[in-house]
Amino acid sequence: MKSPAPARRLPDSAEPAPPSTLIIFGASGDLTKRLLMPALYNLAREKSLDPAFEVIGVDHIERSEDEFRTYLTKSMQALVSEGGGEFEAKALDMEAWNWIAGRLGYLAGDFEDPETYRRLGERLDKRAGESGHSNAVFYLATAPRFFGMVSEQLGDAGLIKETEQGFRRIVIEKPFGSDLASAEALNRRILKVAGESQLYRIDHFLGKETVQNIMVLRFANGFFEPLWNRDHIDHVQITAAETVGVEHRGRFYEATGALKDMVPNHMFQLLAMTAMEAPNSFGADAVRSEKAKVIEAVRRWSPEEAVKNSVRGQYDAGTVRGQPVRPYTKEPDVSPDSNTETYVALKLMIDNWRWAGVPFYIRTGKSMSVRRTEIAIQFKRAPSILFRDTPAGMPDPNLLVFRIQPSEGVSLRFAAKVPGRTVRLGEVDMDFSYSDYFAAEPSTGYETLIYDCLIGDPTLFQRADNIEAGWSAVQPFLDSWAQAGDGVHLYKSGGSGPTAADALMKRDGRAWLPLNPGA
């Protein structure tokens, strides 16, 4: 008999997700062991999952169910001992993990073989007979080349058909396509076998508390929204820096690069949450429609403008967290003369009434000095007339920073008088941290999204038009880079990126916020 989930506080006003079976294609992969299993573990600790919840892992590796459970148990223990990733637990709660492990099943099979889906269907039918429900979520934690094919196989096997006994949903990871044309083709392919309401295109950044808090901070506080426009904001910086290199993902990264891997999904979702208009409700379609409008308003640069407003970088040898790092071109499965970017910086403009003339600067890179994702809103400088005859000098502009990871929170920088007989200005930070104020525990971001998928709330997932608008906005950069054939700018591992990215900001009289600790 399966034990009940360990007692733990469920998030306020949330009910446990309905009984369901989560089928993970790619169950032996890195995503499953590093993010999905930790997220399920955290959901179990919260008692957010129904006692009848079950997981079936599907992969080509031949192993028994006991071997599968042992494999994931060891990987969870390793994550706790290693630290430094998105799963930041200090110790493994074995009661919670055993609750999950006892619900793990496994099916060995080839994704391209219809027999795999026939056997999966038999297991789901048996499960429905035992539990009285047929709720199932198919999670495609696979290489992108399998997204369309697995979806079609599920459709051909009749596994996506919904009945009165339960729902059927598909979760699709990123990158969704490799350019605008491929994203449109993939959408058409999948929508032939499943309805849009059944598709959950996932971006785990949207599961972070601070990302969701952007809307609350903007629209629930009367003193922010009146300032959230071109009249008061000078520019916006969005940063996603990683300390890790490509590790064992060289083959994937060679075909993808930093722009395709991060910008149309992660970075544009952060941009959309920052720049969107207020939706008329928190309904899924209302929120997603406003986000789509923002991405559609991103200016499409000409080929010449795209080259001018972008920087491609590639990490060279260096030191990260005291450990030596080899150049990208020395990584496994990477060409020694590779021109693939591991860093990208872009200048974007949003052509609508609210943001006319306000630049949005985006940067993301691997093998950097720190792991940090943040959105920085720099306000326009206050008039300095009052201080021109004092030692204070010109006041620095105010800065609002949303910290997405690793420590979620919000800080506001403003000027204050330094104690003394004369008027001198100093910068001070008003800081809010989720972990301090709400005693919130670290999460991967997948907890919210898996839970939302199980309860059928698509608000934080991307619609087809969201995906295609993102690819449309980055297509000019892809096209111009392909035409120019320029090499990438090398940057030292453990640094802040190529100097060309600094020049991109400097020509506008601006500068990136420093990444290096203490800088």
C-alpha cells in the first residue's frame, strides 16, 4: 500500500492536483533528473499531488522499474551533495522522495516504434480501470527533433483523445523550432493531432515567483504603474548569466547556440512580462494575448541594423568559481573551428505608445562569473538643478531590479543624504527577498508549471502565436548573421562577456550593470 504524502503546508488557496499519470518521454535525460524529479519531490512535500498520482518514464534504455527508481534516487542524492544548481535543497527528505519513488514506473521503448505507444496505452487503460480516471499528461523531455514525431505517434495511437473519464495534455519543452519557418511547421504538425487547449509549451522561467510577481508589483501598486512608460524609464536590461559551460550538450549546442536556446523563449518571456499592458483579467487568454502583442511590437531590424544591434560571443579558457575552464572549441562534440555563439547581446526597441524610444538590452551567456537572472529598470535621471551648487553632484538614476535567480527578490536603489554637515548623496538599496519575508523555500520553477498543467491552467504557458512572434522578432538576427558570416567575439570564462557587448551599450551612453561580485 502506498503511504500518504508527508505532511507539509500546501500553498495558500491551492487544492491538490487531480489524480493523474505523468508520462515522461526522455526519462533518463538530464532534464528529468535535474529539474522534473526535484520539482515533483517539492510538490510531494507540499502535498500538492493526489495520492493516486503516478509517473511512467519512457526511454530507449533497457532497465527494470527498480533500476529506474535506483537511478533517480542516486541522482537526487547527487544533486543535494553537489549544490549550485536550481535544486537547492540542503538535505533530501526521504519520506517525500520515497512517496515519489513508490509511484515511479518505467517503459523501455523506441520513440519511433508504434509498439511503444501500444504498450503505453495498455498501461494507461489498466491504470484507468484501477483508479477510475484516465487523466494523463505526456511530457516531451526529449531532443527537439522528437517533438513532432512523438506527438503524431500519440495521436495515431489514440492516446490524446479526451473522454469523460479524463483529460489528455502534452507538455513541450524548448526550443520550439529553430527559426520562424520551423516553429510554424511544428505548430501545424502538432495541431493536427491535438487541440491548442491540450498543448502546454513550457518555459520554466515563468514558474519563478519573481517573474509572476512582476505583474503583481506593476498592477497592484498605484505608485509603479504611472511611472512604467517612456516618460520615466530610460532603458531596461534583461540578463541571464550562467556559470556552467555547455558540459555534455556540445552536439545540441552546436546546432542551436545562445540566441536560439534562450532568446525567443526565456528572454522574450521576461521582456513580455515587463512590457505588457494590463490584461483585463488573470484569465489565461487575456494574459497571453497581451504578452503576444508586446512581442509582435518588437521592431524588426533590417539586416544592417541587426548586425549593428547585436553581439555574438564564445567563451575561451578561464576560471569559473576557482575551477579551470577549457575553451568552447575544446568541449566534447564541438567543432575546433566552431562559430557557434555561447553569448549574445541584443538591443531591441518596442514600437508601441508606452515604450516608444526606450531601448531594451538583452544579454545571456555561459561560463560567466556568476549565475544570475535579473531584470533591471533604470529610470531617467532626476533634474540636478537643486544640487548644482553643492558637493552632492548629479544624482544617479533610480534603479529597480527583479532578481529571478538564484535568490528571488526585488531591490530599489535611490539617493539618500549621507550623514554630515554638508549635503552629500549616497546610493542606498531597499531590498525585498522572498526567502526572508515569506520564508519561501528554493524551487526550480517547474513546480508551479507542472501543477498548473495538472489542474488545466495554461496562463504561464505559451500559445502558438506567442512562439511564432518570438521567432519572428529574432529572425532578422539569424538572417543577418548567416549573410555576414562574421566570427564570434571571444571572452574569458569567468568574466562578464565580450568587450563588444560593452561597446554596444557605451555608444548609447549607457553601461551594463556589473556582474562580478563586489563590482
